[in-house]
Amino acid sequence: MPQLAPHIFELLHNQGVQHAFGIPGDFALTLYDALAESKIKPIVMTHEPCAGFAADAYARIRGLGLAVVTYSVGGLNMVNAVAGAYAEKSPLVVLSGSPGVRERRERDLLHHKVKTFDTQRRVYEEVSLYAKTLDNPTTADADIHRALDYAITFKRPVYLEIPRDMVYAEIEEAEHQPPPIKRTDSDALTEAIAETLEMLNRAASPVMLVGVEVHRFWLQEKIVMLAEKLGVPVCATMLGKSVFPEGHPQYIGVYNGEVGHPYVRNIVEESDCLLMLGAFMTDFNLGLFSAHLNPASTIYVTSERIAIKHHEYPNVRLEDFITALCSSKELPHHNPSGITPMKPRVAPANGKMSMSSLLYELNQFIDSNTVVVTDAGDVLFAADDIQTQEGTSFLCPAFYASMGFGVPSAIGAQLADPFRRAIALVGDGAFQMTGMELLTAKRLELNPIVIVVNNSSFASLRMMGHQNADFVNISSINYAEFAKILGGQGFVIETAQQLRQAFHLARESDTFSILDVRISPDDLSPASQRVAYLFAKTLKG
Amino acid sequence: MPQLAPHIFELLHNQGVQHAFGIPGDFALTLYDALAESKIKPIVMTHEPCAGFAADAYARIRGLGLAVVTYSVGGLNMVNAVAGAYAEKSPLVVLSGSPGVRERRERDLLHHKVKTFDTQRRVYEEVSLYAKTLDNPTTADADIHRALDYAITFKRPVYLEIPRDMVYAEIEEAEHQPPPIKRTDSDALTEAIAETLEMLNRAASPVMLVGVEVHRFWLQEKIVMLAEKLGVPVCATMLGKSVFPEGHPQYIGVYNGEVGHPYVRNIVEESDCLLMLGAFMTDFNLGLFSAHLNPASTIYVTSERIAIKHHEYPNVRLEDFITALCSSKELPHHNPSGITPMKPRVAPANGKMSMSSLLYELNQFIDSNTVVVTDAGDVLFAADDIQTQEGTSFLCPAFYASMGFGVPSAIGAQLADPFRRAIALVGDGAFQMTGMELLTAKRLELNPIVIVVNNSSFASLRMMGHQNADFVNISSINYAEFAKILGGQGFVIETAQQLRQAFHLARESDTFSILDVRISPDDLSPASQRVAYLFAKTLKG
């Protein structure tokens, strides 16, 4: 009979998980012993919020991520990061050590306890798809399989709590039951595809708008094939940025209502057939609801809902729809030559750094061996004008929008894909939250490049009519010196020339680099300037 | 009619709250406007976990603390700190901004959302005594009063969520209903006091063991009076450390079973009448259950339960019991001259620093103008041998034991009591979690002294038979240099001489100081050595 924790680690390793992010603690000490004995490498982080973000980023790239924490002081310190993974559909497995089954019976006031021994599991029920304490050797295996199946199938976090006296418990093997998923009805699929083809064939100006599920369900190649067959312009949501290669000649940029590029907006909103694939209608994806999309000309396809115009196809799966559409012989072909590929609204500049010139230089630096991560805040909106090259080489918290995501995610990303250099673009406020995690990059000999937008403020709050509020200003330090203390290299950047120089040195470096880019608090990325304008307009109206 | 948020801030200010800890965000922007206009000063921290710890420490000292955060990315990032406040009975009020009532109706996918708009409130139900969304102007005032009454009466966190369109909503004033508390039955009180007096009068070796509720219910002066009338030895639990002045001649130290000082243990466990006041039977208070207390000779008095021997008095309140006992004319008087006052097991040493010599020098430095805060880990157990002077001049997470508590709590403590200098004793692991918060100390011109035990490991895990595990080792940096980057002063300490010198310079400084004390990973505080011994014994047995 298999032993509980070793069995879990074996199953996870079989799914491609090679690293586990977390921090040990006394209730997780035996669990860490089992982890250290497994084929998965424990990555001890400095702070649980960072462990959550790193494991989330790892999951986004690898298809599954793992965080291993201790009871309450560990697990409850990671709730925000796991909530973000839930909101943005990242398949993250959380394992938490906890008080033993026997000691729970015998003792009431064990340290770390909040209300009851179930407190942490109950909290996790609110931020995960499946939360279970593995206290029964007879049912544990079924619970474990269900958790992993749910994470992989629905792309959401799951939570398993392992009492410390259960870590090496022998468990009964259960028959593996597949998760309850909707199955595609082939007649419904045929009808949906026929209707889609009819709309596409009748349309004069069809457009594809792709979202994050294309990445989560590994449909990137099919989407590119479909786009090339159709010859239509392709844009992405913010959360889905780079699921379609941003260097592709048919790619026109991120669609984001009035916040985004007017060219993209016009093409999307004036299209007579909008094919939305794996994209969610969030406020941040819709330019703070400034989007004008007409359902009557929209084909909306996600794992949760497939709708054409105003009617739904409840019995068709995303993957089956896309596969069938892609292989159809009746796809129309438009001439792609009229498409103007993505054009970031940024320009080179000499003299003092601006967000625009920072983004310009960043775009010059990005290549097929980089993965770009942004944090929340101005840098998130700024992503509108970042142009990556390859597909799936960009990560950001474009819906949950938690500050602090950037630095730990760069670490998770670089472990998940060691062939790509991670570049994190983070605000100074966010850096103060989780920048200390670069200690871990140093220890692991990872060399991410962290660009800190040093403007001494929460710029994205400042721009919402709060230029004069004290509470949007934050302390400033020399982040370049900070890098050196942590064992990396640091650069103070005040001009584009210095930035190019720093990028060059960072590229050659084996240690992490911090680029401390001095930006005026009054400067904003082009997209954030649109947000500020929209905000002011809303206030007036 | 009062406006919702201004009304809350007014009520809180009337209760002595002068500072609010948190970070603004877009859903909390209007709430921060109202805060900035109120008499309460917003203290913008670097990270929400720190805001929670700072507000918790403030609450412990002031009797009420306040954290103001934004939705999900703020509130869910503070769950651990609030859980700690719950576990250790700290009256902390959490206010969170959130999506407006109207926009919740109109829109589904607003950024920061997890499962439903209720996710955060549901999570807070698990870690607070009262959690409510103030979305109704008719009932809001009653909800607000109930929350504040619960926090103040039961010494636990409460949570109020304020949709952003409700911040300035005019609300109806409600009649103030007192919270449901048990009332003292005077006959029951008379009987309980008579029984207690009989036990005390018959006893040859009565002892007082005091706990944290003495502080929470502001009974410190009465307890000293009672102790002096009785002339008996007094000890404290770890969580209750310093509620009784540690410089008092009757004070013998912390009782902690086999972990604590043998003198204290013998006196307590051989006593024929143990008067436990406001003390909880947690594992950490009971020397990891190595305590041997005899219920037949125990009088156990807390706000939750009063028991004499094996029977209970459900209708007697803690405060009434202590007040009545204190003013009784029939208290026996023992001769206190035989009591050996607290004697830390530490000694001065030259040469390389050890935990023992660090604690010795710290004890020399502490005076009536300091408040000492420890973090979790070895430094928490170490507190056994720290001797403060005044009452209520020590804070620690002795039950919930979350790492990262130390630095932010020092900031909260110094704002709560500006006449006392905060000294934080933190491990290097904990410092890496929340040490960045010293940026806030710098901005506020606070000058706490932070002692970092720099031993490149999680020493308290190492000592649990994991000396050779990789995952208990952490990165080391020069914390003295780190201090300078953040704008404070730093000292590398390798000898007692350097430590005394640094203490001297830190005392004179207007900025914060970091004392980077280099300790061998194999060294432990005297109390942790006992824990390690107990742990090894348990493993064998």
C-alpha cells in the first residue's frame, strides 16, 4: 500500500511538477521530510505570499504548480496568492501540514490554532475548487485523485491538508474516477460549428479575440493555425496577452476598450463577426467597461460557456469546439495583407526616463528567450504596449491584480522554464512587498531581471484624482544598492542610454539584476494615461 | 444623519484609536479619503501582513487597533495576522473597502473578485468574531456598534466591509444595544470567593499564575495589589509575560513546564493552591504539555471559564471575581521574604556572541522606557530569560506563533505608546518576511531597535532533529548594511562589547537601528535547549 505524502508527490511528479514552493514549520516538518525524499525539489521561499505567487506562475507555465506550507501561519499567509490563482484560473495544488489526527483529539489549544482545527480548511474552501483534510486512510486516495483531477481539468487551485501523523500513513488505493465534466454532444457540436462557419463566411470583417484559456488548455498552436487559415486580425485580452505570438503579422495587440489602442478598438468594435476564444469579460479586459461589443455578432467560447449571438450550447467543450473549427474545410480565407500588426505607442527618447521610453527599450530587449512578468498597478496597464515575440512568454495578474506578484512570479517562471530569462516589471510599492524574495533567486543561482519603476507613489491610485493625497506616496530607496546587499547587481537608471547599458550587463549576468528606473510620479504609461482620462470623464459624467 | 465611514472613524477615535494601519487600493480609495479627513491618522505600510501585525500590537497596548485595507488583494493578504489576533485575543477592527452595492448588481467580473462578492467576508467569518458588509443604511449603525462592542468586550478581531458607494452614505442612528455578556450572579460570586478564600487560607504554598487576559481586561494594578496582600510568588504564562511587573520582588518568572526555569516549575507544580488568573492552557504555555498541574488544587479564572477544582461557575465574570477577591478582608498573608525573584539563566560572556550573552546584554539594556517585542521561533522561547522591568512592556505571539510579527509590531507598539522605545528581537527568517517594514519606521521618524538573530537557519526547526535537513537553512545577508539602505543605522555584532556599544548608539539615535547579531546555527537560547531536549526525549519515548 502506498504512503500518503510520498504517493501525492509521486503523482505530482508524474504530472511534470519538479519544484515545490513554500516554507517549512513544525506541523509541516514530516511533510517536508517526505518532500525532500521525493523527486520534487523543495524551494524554500522567504515569505508565504511569495511562495503562492511563485507556484502560481509555475502552474501557468507548466500546467500544474505546487505550494507546501505549514498550518495557519503558513497557509493563512498565502490566501491572497491562492485567491489570485483561483480568479485567474491557475492550477495550483496547495499542501498544508497540520496537527495530527491523534493530537487533535487529545489537546485543544495547540499553537497556531484559530477557531477550530477546521479553520484553515474552511478558509481554503472560499479560494479553491476543492479543499479536504486527508485524515482517513481509506478515502485519502480518492480525495487525492479528485483534487489533482479538478486542478488539471478546471484550472483552479485545490487544497489538501495533511495531519502530521498521516504523512507516512499507508493508504488504500482507490479506483480512479474521472472528474464530472461536461461531455460534448456531437450533434450540438456540428450545429455550433455550422453556425459559426455561416457567420464567418458571411462576415466582411471577422476578428479573433483570444484569452487566457487558450494557454490554460494548451490550444495555442491550434489558434495560430486557425488564425492563419482565416487570415483575420487577432487580438488578445490583457489576461490572455501573448497566448498568440505577439510578433505574428496578424497580431494587432491587446483589446481593452477605450484604454487600449484605438486601432485595435475600432477593428474589434466595428467587426461584423467577433470570434472570442477563451476570453473572459472582466472589467480589466473590457477597458473598465468602456468596451462596446455587440452580442449579435459575437461567437463566445470558453470552458465555462459557449454562446453564439444570444443562444448557448451547454453541451459543447471549448477544446472540441476549437479542434473542430480548426479542421473544418469550410473556413473562409481573408487576405491578411491589409492588417497592420501590433504597434506599441512608445518611442525612443533621450534625456530623462519616462514610462514610454522604458517600454520602448524593453521591447527592444525582449527576444524569444525571455518571459516577461508584470506586477499590478501602472505596470499592468503598461503591458498594453509591451511587445513580446514568442507565444506564452508573458504573465500578469490582469484580473485579480494583486500587488507583489511580479518578483516571486519571475522566480517561479524561470524555474518552470529554465531556457527563458524572466524579466519582471514592477512598481516600487509592489517591490517593497515581495522584492526581498530575490534572496531566493540568488540562492538558486537564477538571474531574473527586475525593473523597478521608482516613482515614490502608488501611481495607479494617484491617477484616480488623488495627486494630492498623502496616502498615495510611498518611501523611496536606492533599489540598485538593495540588489547588491542581496547578492545581485543593481543599476540606477535615469536615461535610455543607462537603461540599454544595464540591459546589456544584466543579460550577461549569472545573478539577478535590479534596474532602478527613476520615473516622475506624474508620468504614466500610455495605457494608464487613458485610464486616468476615462476615470476623470466618469467623475464628470 | 451621520455618514457611514466618518461615523465609524469618530466612534473609533472616541475609543482611543489615533492611527490606522493599511494600504489603500481603488476599492478603498473613498474609504481612505474619509480616513484622511477624520481625526485618525492613516499609516500606510509596505505590505498588508505588516499592517495586520502593527494594528494587532497597537490593539494590545491601546485596547483597540484599526486596520484599513482594500478588497481581496488587501484583506485576503492580512488573514494570517488577523487570525493571530483572534487566537491571542487582540481587539482589532478591520475595515475593508469593496465594490459598490450598485456595481455588484450591474457587473459580474470586477477585478479582485474571487468566487463571489462575499468571498472575503466569508473568509473573515473564520478569523473574526463578527464579520459584516455594511450595505444597508438602515441597519449599518447597529452593525457598527455591535462590531465595536464585540471587539472591546471579547477582545477579538471584528470585520466590517464597506462598499465604495456606501462610504459617505447617510445612515440611520440605531439604539445602542449592549453586547450579550454573561452577568455575574452575586450569590455565585460570593460562593466562588468564599471557596477561593478557604483554599488560599488552608494552603501552605499558594502561587499566582497570571495570563494575558489580565492585560486585555486592564486588571494589572489589581493583580499587583492582590499579590502583595497575599505575599505569594507570582509567575506568568509566556503569552502573559510582563502583565505582572517582572522587576517585582514577588515575581519569579515564566511558568512553562519542563521548558521553563526549574525553580518556577517546582514552585508551581508543588503548590497546594494554584491561583490561575486570565491564563490559558495552551501547548506553548504548558511547556509543550510537559506541565503537571493538579486540578484539585487549582482555581482557574478566565473570561471564558471559571473553575475551582473540578466544578465551574458559569455565572461569574473574570473582572468581578478579581475585584471581589482583591478587596476581600479575609485574604491570608504569607511572608514574601522567602521568594527568590526571577533569575534569567543567562550570563555575560566575552568572545563570540551566543544567545545567552545576547539575552544577558538585552536584560541590562531594558529599562522602564522600553517595550520588548519578540517574533516567533527561538526568540520566542528565549523570552523566558528576558527580564523586563515595568508591567505590560512585552509583546509576543506566544500562542499563534506567526513569524514576521516582530518588526511591524514594534512599529505599532511605538505609535501606540510613544513614550516607550520598542526593541524587537527577531530571527533572520522572520526578518526576511517583514523587515522591509522598517521603511515605514523611517518615514514616521520612529526609532525602534531591531535585533536580528543572524544564524542562517530556522533554528527552531533545526533543533527538532533536523540539523542536517537542507530545508531549514536560509540565506544570510548583512542586515546592518540593509538598515543603511532603508535609512536607518546598522551594526554587525560579533562580541558583547560591540553589542553594548551598538545599544548605546541605538539609544541615542532618532532613526531605527538594526543590530545584526551573528550567532552560530548550533546555538540556541536556554529555553530552546530545553525544547530540543524535550523533543528528543519524546522521539525516543
